[in-house]
Amino acid sequence: MSMAPQDFFPALAPWVAGLDDTFPGAWIKPYFAQWEVLHILSIALLGGASILLNLRLIGHGLTEESPAEVERNVRPWLNLGVVGVIVSGLLIGSSNAERLYTSEAFTAKMLGLAAAIVLTYGVAMPAARRDGLLGGAGKLWAVVGLALFGLGLAVFGTAKLVSPGLWHVILAAALIAAFVTRGALRIVYLLGLGVLVIVQTAATHVMIPADDFARLDPVNKAFALAFTAWILGMAGVQVATSARDDAAGPAAKALAYAAILVWVMTAAAGRWIAFA
Ligand code: HEM
């Protein structure tokens, strides 16, 4: 079953088809590449701000400042990045609207964007302002944000020709866990990752011929699940055992992981619009 915007909103087809002939789409079209640079710079800005904020909640990075101070300092940059990515996205989108309208990756991206806004503005920022404490509203927004995130992942993971893009999200989770684990846990974690990489490479390059897609696809999917389980399992151990230096408890820390990864998923789905 296709899950592109055209499948949910078929009546919009004539409007979408005319968008690149009218303002602002027609005006943006000749300068698509320049506006896309603004899109990518905004992503870098919001991504960096989100990473600093959420790593602080996890208990890493700018630990000399309290989470509330980090939140105050990154807030303008985060806001600028979010406004920049949405405005530039709408402009380049209006000049190439049919591509988005027919793209399942774009559906995953919009679900990701909604989840990212909820998990950032409804959960991570208010929790950081209270030095890690999740309030009642924060818990409610967490449920909404995680549900949207799950829906986005489901669309991304099942969309035709797009699902390999989820490896970006798995890699980002692997890097965060490598950064925040410490001591013996980090060694065990990296060894486990190394074993998975070697076994997957052997299975998909030696045991199964590299062009036998019928057999490779299920094996690669199984490895995606194995990597995810290993990385989330080890991140879970880190979250559960890390010092409760700030008020941030395991739930706030786990949500901080999600608040970074949801932006990665949104960006990955954005990139994979081009591949479908
Ligand atoms: C209203 C919101 C947005 C709209 C309408 C939008 C629209 C677009 C469009 C039209 C493209 C070009 C697709 C193509 O022709 O291949 C694109 C690319 C992209 N978008 Fe967005 N976008 C939005 C928000 C975001 C957000 C929030 C992120 C990341 C957090 C993001 C990340 C990306 C990335 C990484 C690319 C690929 C750039 C490249 O490699 O060429 N977008 N987006």
C-alpha cells in the first residue's frame, strides 16, 4: 500500500500540479539549488543545537553549564534553524511540489517533523528548563511525540525503494551510544557492534552473492533489527546506570536520545525523497 501524500489527499492533485507555475514556486525554480543550500544550513544549525541540548540532558557534552543554561543558550539557534528549514522547505517544495506529492519519503518526513517539533518544544526544552525534570505536560507530549515518531518510522521502514534510508538513523543512534557510554560498557558495546559488522559483511558479501537481492533483502532487514536491538539495549543500560547528577532521570534521558534521532530521521527521509 502506497503512503504518499497523493494517496491521502487525491483532491489536491490539480492545485499541486500548478504550484510551480505560480508565485513563489515559479520564482524559486531557477534558484532551487541556492535555496536548498539554505535548507541544509538550517538543518546543520538546528541539528547542532538539538545535539548540544539533548546530550546535556543525557549528562554529556557541555556539563559545566546546567541543562537550563544550555537550553537558554541554544534556544535562539534552534528556533532559527527550525524556522529556516521550514521556510526554505516550503519554498523549494512549492517549486517541485509534484515530487513531494508522490513521495512516500515525504510522508515519513512530515510525520518526523511533527514528532520532532513535539519532542523538542514539548518535551526536551521544558525538561531542560527544569534541569531535567519531566513535568506532567512533558509526559503527555512525550506520548504524542513518540507515537508520531513511531508512525514516521513505520512509513519510512516500509516505503518502496526508501527503507534503506533508515540505516542513517541506526548509524546516528550507534554514534550517540558510542559517545555517551563509558568504561567497560563502551568496550562491550563497540565489540558487539564490530561483531555485527563482520558477520553482516560476511553474510552479504561472501555467503550470499552480492547480486542475489531475493536472499539479501531479508538478511539485511534482519541485521537492521539486530543492530537496532543491540544499540538500543546498550543505550538503555547506559541510561539506567548513569549517575543521577542532574534531575534528569532515565525517562528524560531516553527521551533526549529520541529527540535527537527524530531530527535525523526527518533529515534522512528528506534526502531519500530523491531516491524514490
Ligand atoms: C515544511 C517542511 C519541509 C519541506 C516542505 C521540505 C521540502 C524539501 C524538498 C522539496 C526537498 C528536495 C527534495 C528533492 O527534490 O530531492 C528537500 C530536501 C531535503 N530536506 Fe526538506 N523540507 C522540509 C523540512 C525539512 C526538515 C525539518 C529537515 C531536516 C530536519 C529536512 C531535510 C532535508 C534534507 C536532508 C534534504 C535533502 C537535501 C539534499 O541532499 O539535496 N527538510 N526538502
